[in-house]
Amino acid sequence: MPAPGADWPEGVARIVLSEVDSTSAEAARRAPEQATWILAHRQTAARGRRGRAWDCPIGNFAASLVWRPGDGPAAMALRSFVAALALRDALRGLGVTGLSLKWPNDVLLRERKLAGILLESPAPGLLILGIGVNLVHAPDPATLEARAVPPVSLPEVGGPTIAPEAFLDALAPAFAAREAQFRAAGFPAIRADWMADAARLGEEITARLPGETVTGRFADVDGEGCLILVTANGPRRIAAADIFFAEAPCS
């Protein structure tokens, strides 16, 4: 197994597998005491939010970080913003431009989905951060949920060639730096940096909740990570939803 890069964060383990059902499932099975990144070159049962299938052919990035952050569920949930910034930082550092961040858990490239984030807490105190990035392949739009945001891969837009393990070498220190920022300064600094690249800020978007659809102007993300929409009936605070843009909804 190749050694991690020189900037690999101290005290964080690294496991690289040729194949696994899901890196997040493997992380839950292992549940190590030490913070650990688990990367797989192939996943046979990858999944995204709400149990949706996640297409991850060989060459794409699929990894999960499992650790015990030592704080409560509310702070743990904010790690999706920490992870989004770390993804953006790592991609930018490798020469990718045209990135934006979609609430609550996607990284977009030229307004198309490049990367997804999945947070899970299968046991008290244990947090698993799953990340998938279309380094070489994007899913066939015909296989996606109806009207899902169009996917994109780096080669489609002339982006750099990045191997999965090389991307992990960039992502792990980027996440460690953002996690340190979160612990030192709390969510306000993370929120400010995330808002600087928020997709469709100030524009009309639609949030689909169980049994309800809400349309309004994307005004803000509050101090607890909730989306603030200005609707015809006034501001609306939304903790969780699928978000739709005008041209195409994204999940």
C-alpha cells in the first residue's frame, strides 16, 4: 500500500481497500477508536442520502472518515459544512475551478454535481463522513432520480487527472484544517466561508419536505445550519429537505 502524503494529518489512520460493499458500512463495522479514513477503489453497494444508490465506478473517489468527535448531535450535523469546505479546498488545491456549494451536502462544478457528502452516526458518539467524487466518471443521467441535478466528472470539463489515493492525500489534511477551525472558532467561521461559495444564494429555489414543497428566495444559512427561505408568507427556516433549482431540482 502506498504511504500517505507528507501532509497527512498526525494521529489519523488510513486504510485502502480494493473492494468493499460501502466504505461507510465498513467504517461502521470497524468502529475504530482512532480517527480513520477508509478508501475503496470499488464499492459494490454504495449509497447516498435517504438510502439512494450512488454510482461509483473504478477511478472515482469513494472514502469515509470515521471518528469520535466528542460533541453532541447538533455539532456533529454541522460537519457536513466542514466537509464541503474541505472538499472545495482540496479540489481547488489540485487545480479545479468553477466550484460552488449546494445546501446541505453537495459540491457542484459549473452548477453540476461533482461530489456528494453523507453523514451517519450509527452508534452514540461515532460519526461517519462518506464522500464520493466523480474524478473520472459521472453517472448516466438516465439512471438518476427524475429531474436530478445533472452530474459531471472532471474530464468532461477539462479538469485535472487525479487518482483516488492522491485525492485522499489532499482531502485528509484539508479536512483536518477545517475541523481544527471548527473546534477553535465554532460554526460562525465555517458558515462564513461556506456562504462565500453558496450556490444560488439570493435566487429562488424550492425545498421539498415530507408532505410539503416550499419555494422562496435563498436568503441565508443560520447559526444551526438551517436554510432560510424568504417566501410569500415570510421567512421559513428549514432543517432538512431536498433542494430544487429553477432549471433542475437536485437531491
